[in-house]
Amino acid sequence: TSFTLPLLLVSEFEQFSISAQAGVEVSSDEQRWFTGAGVGWRFSDRTALMSEIVGEDLNSSERRWQLGFGLRHKLREGRSLSASLGRDVSAGEGEGLHNHFALAYSMEFGGKED
């Protein structure tokens, strides 16, 4: 069992957004620190290009830095589909560099109607 405590800061502007994150993942035998920063550019009301750099396992010799790019498309209010592709740009001692691919569906729920 593990517990993740993230802190996420986002600032949105008319055509782009900036985000920063930091946090820790705690399990019974270890703590793993992470951080990241990203920028998103809106192509339209429904589609955005995203880029980010993320650091994982920052408190260990296995630390890893990844650079990624992706697209997010709003399907309808409260629902979106995202795809991203990335590559490690730095890895810990004796660790190889990896490619990353993610596909995610997001659904917001439980919000209060205005």
C-alpha cells in the first residue's frame, strides 16, 4: 500500500497555461519524491498541445528526468482524452533511458451546478 501527496499549481491564460507539481509517494518501506513543470498551448476551445519535464525518485540514486509532449482533446464538458509521448533525458546510475507513452480518459464528477 502506498500514499501519494501531490501539490499542483496551475495558472491559466487566454491561449496557454503553466503548471508546476511536487510531492511524495510514501509506502511502508520508502519515500519517493517527484516534481515537474509544464506548459500547454490551446489550438482551439477543445484541443491543446502540452509539454512537460518531470523528475522521479529525486531522493535516490535511481532518479530519472523525463521530457514529454502530448495532446488533450475535450470530448464534452467534464470529459477529455489525452495522449502523450516522452523520453528519459537522464537516469540514475546504471539505469537505461526509456521511452514513455500514455493514453488517458478523464471524467469530472460530483461538481456543484452554478
